[in-house]
Amino acid sequence: MALKISLVFVIFILAASMAALAEAQLGGLGNLLGLINLQGTVFCTLNGRIGVNGTSTPVFSNALVQLQCNGNVVSSATTNNSGVFSILLNPLQFLLSSLLSDCKVVVNTPLSSCNASLPSTGALVSLIQILGNTVSGLLNIINLGLTGFNFIPNV
Ligand SMILES: *[C@@H]1O[C@H](CO)[C@@H](O)[C@H](O)[C@H]1NC(C)=O
Ligand SMILES: *[C@@H]1O[C@H](CO)[C@@H](O)[C@H](O)[C@H]1NC(C)=O
Ligand SMILES: *[C@@H]1O[C@H](CO)[C@@H](O)[C@H](O)[C@H]1NC(C)=O
């Protein structure tokens, strides 16, 4: 009798853990093996966007880029020599819908540090958009990008 009960128990535990595993793998955007990659490029222009001269527009390297949600800095990164920043987030900690509605990307280094003719106060600010997702093995990467920077004089 005792053996029968413990066997049932073992089967129950097995079934429960397999269900959890299946959910982890098939759970879509919120799964355990997911990653959110927020990436963008900051250009050294008054609006932070690419200029009329296209790829020859100077980039803003070494700029501190912050992810701010409801006014709080929740993550940050620095642009590389191509002006590119990348912020990786755990989808278990961030709800995609609130990233899009409550968060913004703020460049916290003044534009004057990449070009002395540009303002030394104010900041470039952009909202966030979904670009798509990349599946790599069991890893599902949700790619987020910028809607486009605007210069905000008093941040
Ligand atoms: C675009 O390139 C042309 C030719 O090199 C240059 O004269 C002009 O100043 C550039 N414009 C900007 C906004 O950088
Ligand atoms: C900057 O980062 C991007 C994205 O990771 C990469 O493609 C690019 O090669 C990097 N540029 C430099 C100069 O490191
Ligand atoms: C610096 O910014 C000024 C004003 O936008 C612009 O005219 C100039 O071409 C920029 N210099 C460089 C090296 O990009």
C-alpha cells in the first residue's frame, strides 16, 4: 500500500515537472529561456538621429544610455565606437507591454561631449518599439529598438 502511494506520488511529481518544462520551452515571450535585447544607435546630431549624409553621420560613442521606467533608472549601457548600445533584460523581470508604455531610453551624456557646437544641457529621449524576435536553439531573443530620438531641452 505504502509503495503504491509513493509510486503515485513519484509519477505525479514527474508529470508536474514535465509540464513545467514544456511550459518553459513553449511559453513564448515569457519563457525561462528568453532574453530581451534593447539595442540602438546614437548619432552625434542635435536630434540624435542619422543625418542627411546617411552612414557618414558621426556617431555618439561613449555615451551613457539609460533605460528609465516611470522615472526610475532600471538599466544602463554605454555606446561603443559605432555609437551602438545594447541593454539585455530578463523577460521574467520585465513585462513587454510595460516596457513599451512606461519606459524610455535617455542619453545621459550631454551632446556637447561629442560635438562642442551641440547643447551641453538637455538630453536625447526615445520611446521603445518591438522589432521582432530571433530564435537561437532554445533561446528566444525579443529584439526591441527605438522609435527615434528627440532632443528634450529640460530633462
Ligand atoms: C554632408 O556632406 C557634405 C559633403 O561632404 C557636407 O558639405 C555637408 O556639410 C554634410 N552635411 C551634414 C549635415 O553633415
Ligand atoms: C558595436 O556594437 C555592435 C553591436 O554589438 C557591433 O555590431 C559593432 O561591431 C560594435 N562596434 C564596435 C566598433 O565595437
Ligand atoms: C557639430 O555640430 C554642428 C551643429 O549641428 C554641425 O554644423 C557640425 O557639422 C558638427 N561637427 C561635426 C564634426 O560633426
